[in-house]
Amino acid sequence: MDSFPRSLNPNKHLREQFVSNLPGSSMLEVSALLNNVALLMLLRHTFCSQTVNDACRSLKSYLASVALDYVFLVLPTLLIFTVLAEWVYICLIGLLLLLVFFTAVKRTYSLPYMEGPNASRASISSYRVVMMFITCLCILAVDFRIYPREYAKTETYGASLMDLGVGSFVLMNAVTSRQARNIKSSMSWWKAAFKSTTPLLLLGFARLASTLSLDYQVHVGEYGVNWNFFFTLAGVSILTSILNVPAEYSGILGSVILVGYQSWLTNGLNVYLLSNERGTDVISRNKEGIFSLFGYWGMYLVGVQVSYYLFFENHTTKQRSKHETRIRICLLTIMFWILTLLIDRYVERISRRICNLAYVTWVVAQNLQVSED
């Protein structure tokens, strides 16, 4: 039984119930939502590419670019994620037709900011912007009733938009990490770990202190009683610093960790992690956050090798062509989607709460699909 004291504030209980016991939506619907955003971004650059190129030249151009971003990206995405949620597939078809029309009119599909020697950097930057924007929007919107409940985080098993956001943040860090770029640190591992984890630990304890002092709602089933996502990021950083392997082999280590962790889950650990039983020790009170570290660590290591394989493998010799990179992304996307469907069906369903193998492959597959768009 839960051994931690419960708040006497009835509003807190109502707010916790509002984001609890949710089944999620489906992988197909989440994919459609993200493809809508990707198409909006392509439309914005296809229709207004000149403003993008000139945005850094003057304040007027910069303000015009911000206004266009709001009109083409922020407002439509907000509508699709809220009031237009029931028509997500219709919106996807409509945006695709618009993109085809504008592409035919301009007789080109090439985006100016995606060409040249910095094409890979521009692609990664755009991907990071999209994922960060979606994450911030969902975090702010989830406490309002206009935001569909099926897009909020699931309680145990299932796929939802906000479930994807957590893993995408870890994967995004892996894609742009020093390990993926094969940049050696001049510091010892413990100094590097201290430097990278100190800000995250401070943010984690600051969030813990603020939620306790303000009596803010805490969904205990998400990470545990005292744990939060900042601690997860710090834990991944510490583990990666302790066991630092070259980028070309990190995916192998990540796969071993993920398979071993999944075997542990299917042999009874998942029952313990998904139960409401908690003891008085730190591990039991924060079991979801602590044990899911294995999943997020494995995801990070896989992300490092995927990023190295796609963008940085030949960095010291020659720039890989954009066409070759797209082919590699497409093949990896197909591979991870097949793995996701097989694992979800025959091993264990997707669970963000315990960060199992199906969840990791789903996050990688979906992010590769968005980056491909």
C-alpha cells in the first residue's frame, strides 16, 4: 500500500485524477499528428522561403519571420491538437494536397535552407525546433479540458502524444551529443559527468521543492513520489559518462541493455513497477523513475549510434549527399517500425511508464519518420 502522506487539498486530488488512468490513443494517430506538424513546416518554408533566408539580415525581416512562424506553425498546430483533433486525418490529407499544389506551382521541392554544406546541421536544428515546440505546447495544454485526454500520458500501457515527447527529448539529446559527433572530451569522466549533471540535478531538486511547497499535483504513477524527468536526464548522463563507448559501438551496448532490461520486465519486474504497492525506502517510492533509467539509457545509446551513422560517420572525409542520408533514414525508419509492431504484439505492449523495449523502438521509429519528412 502507498505509505506516503496524501494532501488534504481536494482540488489537488481532482487535478491528479484529471491526468490519471488514461489509456492513450494509437500509434497511427500520433504519427498523423506529427506528420501534420511536419507538413506545416514544409509549407511554411516552401511558401515563404525567401523570408527564412533573409531573417537574419534585419529586424524587420526577423519580425516578419516570427509572424509567419506563428501563422503557419503555432496557430495551426494548436488547433489540430485541440479543437480539430477529431479531424486529424482530414487535416493531414488537406495539408498534403496544399504542399503538392505549392510544390507544383513553384516547380521545386528543394528547400534553400536544407542545401549546401550545412544541410545536416539545418535538418537537425529543424527537427529539434519541432520536437521542442510540440513538447512545450502539450505541457501547457494538458491541464485544460480542450486538450484531448487521449493525447495525455498513459497510465500503464499504450501510446499517446505526450508519451512520445518524453522519449523524444532523450533521443534529441543523443542525436546532438558530443558522443554522436565523436568529439573527445579533455576532462576526466567524473568531471564531465559533474559538469553535465549539476544543472539537471539542481532543476530536479528545484522542481521537487516547488511542488512540495506549493502542494502542486504530482502524478505518482509517472515517475514515483520524489522522482522527476530532470533526475532521469541526470541519471542517463551519469551512466553515459561512466561507461563511455565510441559512437560506432554505442548502439550495440544500448541493444544489450534494452534486451536485458526487457527480459527482466517480462520475468516479473513489470508487475512490480506497474503496481500501486510502495514501501518506505527510496527505491520503492520512486521505482518507476529509477528502473526506467535502464530503458532511457539504452535509448540514448542507440540514438547516439543512429545519429553517428546518419550524419557524422564520414564527417572527417567528405560530406555525405543529402540523397544518401534520406535513403538511410528511410531504411532505418522501416526497420524500427517493423521492430515496434512485432515487439508490441508478441513481447510486451508499449509502456512509457517503465520505458520498455517496444516504447524505445517506437520513439526511435517515430522520430526518424518526422526527421525524414
